[in-house]
Amino acid sequence: MGFFPLYTFFSYFFFFWLKTSPLQGGPAAGGTPVTPTPGPALPRCPPATCPERSLALCRFRPLTRRRCGGRGCSQGRRGLERLGWRLRLVAMEWGSESAAVSDFHRVPEIIKVSLFYVRSQRTCLRREVGGPTGKSGLALLVTVILLVASRDYLEHITSIGPRTTGSPENEIVTVRYLLEQIKRIEVQSSSVHRISVDVQRPTGSFSIDFLGGFTSYYDNITNVVVKLEPRDGAQHAVLANCHFDSVANSPGASDDAVSCSVMLEVLRVLSASSEALHHAVIFLFNGAEENVLQASHGFITQHPWASLIRAFINLEAAGVGGKELVFQTGPENPWLVQAYVSAAKHPFASVVAQEVFQSGIIPSDTDFRIYRDFGNIPGIDLAFIENGYIYHTKYDTADRILTDSIQRAGDNILAVLKYLATSDMLPSSSKYRHGNMVFFDVLGLFVIAYPSRVGSIINSVVVMAVVLYLGKKLLQPKHKTGNYMKDFFCALGITLISWFTCLVTVLILAVFVSLIGQSLSWYNHFYVSVCLYGTAAVAKIILIHTLAKKFYYVNASDRYLGEVFFDTSLCVHCVSLVALTYRGLCSAFISAVWVAFPLLTKLCVHKDFKQHGAQGRFIAFYLLGMFVPYLYASYLIWAVFEMFTPILGRSGSEIPPDVVLASILAGCTMILSSYFISFIYLAKSTKSTVLTLTSVCAVTLLLVCSGAFFPYSSHPASPKPKRVFLQHVTRTFHDLDGSVTKRDSGIWINGFDYTGMSHITPHVPEINDSIRAHCEEDAPLCGFPWYLPVHFLIRKNWYLPAPEVSPGDPAHFRLVSKEQTPWDSVKLTFEATGPSHMSFYVRTHKGSTLSQWSLGNGTPVTSKGGDYFVFYSHGLQASAWRFWIEVQVLEERPEGMVTVAIAAHYLSGEDKKSSQLDALRAKFPDWTFPSAWVCTYNLFVF
């Protein structure tokens, strides 16, 4: 009976190992570029270990630091190895070596050393690459240059510090740096290309259904746009998009400085190439993505080059480094997936991620939505997903982004952009727009992609095979099969009961852990979740089937029961396949894999099983046949937990993360155990297995209850901080006459996870339940200065009294005019001035409705709860914000018709700080990330 738990726990430990061991090779950190220094000769590995024709077996390893001793390579590779890089030949042409040599005096010293070295090693590298002398060492050379240059860009951008929209750091310093680098690239570009540069300052407004729905308004924000095209021009273009702004208090290395750095270097490589492009490539460095996608909207709706774009690639981040995952494509346009499959050197893509992301489960969005919805343009959305624990925190620094991540991204983006820019399908992309694609990578080695209609056919064939297989058994006469039909449906019921009780058990544990205040105990120790919820789930499934075997199937043959329960699992997966296919979900391919491979395995080993039972040969072949679905499931489960676990640490105070994680683990257990249920009935005893699993669960539960596993960490190598927002605010409430009815000031505190302030109170005693913030029922969004409309996700907050704030640039809000319209509504025109970020809230009174306004498309969009939320931002030198709302008054009431409020957020400069805010933040322990700023809130009634 050791096989069932062994295989299940192997799967758990496999994805846990993947989770804790990044797939990248190379150095453990991508710090600052290393300058080559003289040193002693390195030991040479023997030729047998390092054949001359295979550079793949002779990579540069900073840990072992060996020289290649293959024949023809007697001079070794010490020069490049001492640079500290883990280098790898790439099967692509980056440009010409002669072009690099011609601009030798312009490249940094470290690149000169590399270039000199590669030229001196022409014979050795030519022998390994197998190419002509003119291109010897070409891929290696350009890989070195791309890595060094991209990291240099990254270091410069992040050294500027946080780059919020409207700040000098974002609008002046970063823009100036980008323009300087682009100018240098233009000087070095080949004569077959033409480079045009434009700095756009758009103003606009739009509504979006993200976070429950709100409206966005932007004024004079910044886009840096570069168009690389053939010398004679181009009528069609592909867009590459990144953003150089960051959230407040974060250097934003992964989100999204590294993407902009890679884009700069891709621009340099493409522009230096002597090979002319067929179409233009537009590089958009947008300066207001963190303001909920404003800059991309300004570009795609207002820039004259936008009309040329036929497809786009959007570069984003949901984590810090690692692989960049293709998690959205289209809409439709299957040719784009084929382009990625054909061109990408290191593919990592999943239609599962696409369908999960587009379902709205993950509270995030990207510029992909803007180009899709407002530009009607198809595209590819890529994002780094590893180590999301430090995403949008002070730890998102350049040294944490591995060199391999930069190399992978550079390889992929350059290859895909070059493919699209020379594609014959780009100009006529509308012809190929219909249809969806099923696509998934196989362990990051290659991508399998095929049209969804082909997937439906494959799924139908698999379903028909199962129907024939089970139908033959179920419809046979009773004297041949006994009570097979009855036993089959009983087995189906027992399986479903075991899964239901498994889910209930882990949910009870999760709720209990949440109620005693030990939620997120696994956040810093992922194995805790496996030991607590995983073992409970497995033990419950085994227990239910053991009881069924002992009390219900008393006289049944073990082999017969094993076969019945295998058929039951096959039927369940087949039903899942039918349901997913019927709903048109491309993710149905997973169920197809979980049906096809087990069915083929069963057909192959059926005869041996009948003759010899569950002997060693049968088990070996059975495990071999199950290897593909279980390996891919483990790989997929790793990706799921890699993405979702950090998100649960910033999902708000209303969603119990333990309940979510326990449910996911229970679901994984059901899937992984499905085809091993039969082994429970083939085993002589399961008592020791159940006791072991129960003991592990019980011990883990006791340790969790005792607080042995602290959720957060400040470890320099792997920090997992608790996120806290601190807003020092002065609130002023006015009545219908304009008189001040209430005025207070304090530090408004929001914890972004379920634990609230329970772990912080021992360190900062003044933050306790006695200062819990109370909702102002008559004010929109409870009378607090929400930066974004996430009030429905965070209902627990604290309000610590503090002195009033006095920003040097105070916000001003006034009613410009009040007009009665011919259609019996009241038009209120307002004017506001203030810092770069402001939020405007509206709540209509009983008997009044908001019919239209001058924002978005003219139709007011409500947020969750019924209030209206407008997010405003501006760049430098913006004019006063003037807008109007129109209120339809059905019944005049003494309390007025509408309440409005405006919050001013000071996210940069000296106005961002206050002595009280600094003093409070200094008290927070080092395992927290308190993001703090000053704001004001003013409420008016009309």
C-alpha cells in the first residue's frame, strides 16, 4: 500500500521543490556588472568531459570556474568566465559582428574586453558553433552585450528611485535618461533603418470595470515613443510596450524597469542590424501604467502612429524575475500564438493562465486590456511571475533580478518582434483573426499549440473512446459481469463522498486556524500548508475508501474493486472533459490528458493485471503510463502555487487565505489521487498510512496553533514582508450651507492581508482594536481617502489620531456653476487643483440619480457599493481639472441632492512626508513594508 501515498506525496514534493528552487541557472543574484580582473590560470577540464563540438557541455560556470580543455581550444575562455556570467549559445542571429566592431569605441569597457576576447578566439568558437568565420562567436558576443547593456539600463533606471506619475523622477529624470539612450542607439543604427522619436503628453478619460468599476482621468502624462522602420517607411507596425513608472515607495525593478531595459537593448540590436525589416516596430515606454493603465490609453486613442499597429507585445510583471509567462493572447487571432511558438527561444506559455486571469479571479490588470478594448488590436501579454512576495515593495531591486531572467526575456522578445516585423501575415492580420488556440509549454522546453476546433475534435474522440470502453462493460449481460453496473455507480458515489468529505475536512481546519488568529502560517513556510492541509486531504480520502472496503465491499475481489474504481476515476475525468469542452474552454486539454493516457495504460496492462494482479511488472507499467499526466499536473500545480501563494498575502482582509489555499490543495489532492484510489482496494492494509498522515497533520496543527510558524520574513535573500498602508490625513466635512461640521486628523492604517494588525500590535501598541476606524455612513466610501476603489476588499482599518497636515501645495476644490437644464436636471461644474494624484467620490441622495458627466464616455460608472469613483492624475505643469456632473432630481429633499468628496494624495516630494508618519513607520518591525504618504480629504454637499 505504499504506492498511493508515495506517488501523491511525490507530486506534492515535486511542485514544492520547483517552488523553492528557481528554474533559472546562473548566479544566485544578478547584482551589479562585474569588472574583469587579472587572475591565475584556471584548472582545465579534460577533453572527454568537454568535447570540442559541444559548447552546451562546456558552459561557463561561476561556481566550478573550469576552463574548456577541448582540442582546438587551448587558449581557454578565462576572459569571459571572469566576467561572472553564465553564458549560453543561442541559436539565432542577433546582428553582425562587424557592426559591433565598427562602433567599438562607443561600448562600455566590459563589452570591449568581451569583444576583444571573442575576436581572438575566432577559431575555437567557429569550430564549436559550426558557422562561417565571419560569424564566429556572434551569438555569444551579442548575448554578453545584451546582458551587460540591459543590466546597465536597469541599474540606471532603478537608481532614480520610486517613479510615480507626476514626480520629477518620472517625468524629467527617467524621460531624460531614456531619450539619451535612444539618441545613442540612433547614432549607432544601420543606414537601412530609420528611427523616429516622439514624447507624447496626452490628456483623456475612460471608464473600466476593473476593481468593481471606476472612471479614470489623466492630464499631461508622459509617453516616450520610438518607431524603428525601413528607410522607405512602413504602413504596418508591431508594438512593444513597457512602463517606466513605478508605485510609490518601490524602485520597480521588475515592474517594469527590467522590461524597459530589455526593450532598449532589443531596439539597439534591431537598429544595428544590416537586415532591413518589412514592417515598423514601435517601442512604447509609457509613464503612467501604475495609474491604472492611463498612458497606454493615451497612446492608443490619440497618437498618430497608433493607426499603424496590427499587433502588440506587452511586457509586465506579477513577480520579481524568473520566467516570463505568456498568460494572455488574442482576442482570437491564433496566428499570434503560432508566431510565439515559432520564434520564442525559451517558451513558457499556458492557455490555462489566460483563462484564469481573464476570469477575474486575480485582482490585477495590464495594458493588454487597453489595446484590446480601446484599440481593437490583438497581442501577447507576458509577465514575470516568480517571487511575487516582494512585488510592489522596496525589495523590488535590480540585484534581485537574475541574469538568466534578463537573457531569457531578451532572447524571446527580440526573436518574436523580429518574426512579426518580417511576417507576411501582419499586414493582413484581420484575415486570420477568427478562432482560438490551445497552447501550453512542456516543462519550458517547447510549446504545443493547435486550433481550439482541433482540440474539440480531439476531446470528442477521447470521450468516444471512454464511452466505448465503459459502455462495453456496463451493457454486458449480468451473468458475465455480475453486478458491475451497480458496483460502478456505488464506487462513483463513494468517490464523490470521499472528495466532498476531504474538502469539508480541510475547510474546517482552515476556518479553525483563521478563527484562532494563525492565518497565513504557511506564507513563509510553504511546506506547512502541505503538512497541514495536504496530509488531511489524503488521509480523509484513504479513510473513506478503507471504510467502504471493510464494511461495504466485504466479499468483493481486490482486483475487481481496483478495476471498478479505476473506471470510476476515468468516468469522472471524462465528465470534466465534456463539461469544459461544452463551455468552450481551451483548458479542457488537461482533462483530455488525464483521460487519454490512463485509458491507454489500462488497455496495455489489462491482460497482465487479470493474470497476475498488482505485481511489480503491472505497477511499473502503470506508473510509467501515468507519468505524463502526473508530471504535467505537477508542473502546472507548481505554476499555480507560484502565482497564487504571494497573491494571498495581499488579497485584503475579507478573503480568508487559508480557506482558499486549503481548497486548492484539496482539489490538487483529488486530481492526483484519482487513479490511485484503486490501490487502496488492492492493498492489504492502510492503517499505518492513515495513522502516519493523521499524526503529521495533528503535529503540524499543534505547531500552527502555538504560533511556531511566523508568516513573514525579513531575510535578505528571501524577504516575505507584510504590506501596510499608512496615510496621514486631515479630513474636513462640510454641510449643505458650506459650513464645516467635522474636522479631524489622523493616520489611517490598512493591512493588506487577513491578519490585520494582530502581529504588529505587540511592536506598535498604539495600533490596537480601540482605534478601529468607523465608517461615516453618510459619506461616499465611508469618508476615507481611498486611493483606489478597493474598499470592498479591505473592511478592517485603523485610525490613529495625529496632528493636522499642511502640504505646501494644498488641494483646492470649488463649485464653478450650478445650472438647471431644459430636461429638468441640475448640472454642477467643478474645478480642482492639487497634487499629481487625486480621487473624486460621488454619492447621490435618495430621490436623485447621476444621469451623465463629462468624464469617460459620458455615462457614469458605479463602483461596488453604489458610489462613484474617479481616479485622477496629471504630469508636470497640468492645468486646473474642470469637469461637470448632471444630477436628475426626482424629489427635492432638505439634505440636498448629492454628496461629493475629493482626496489629494501626495506620493512624492517633501509634501509626502510628516514627522508623525516617519515616527510611526520607524516603529514597525523589519518584516513589514509600510508604504506611507500624506493626503487630505474634503467632503461637500450640494
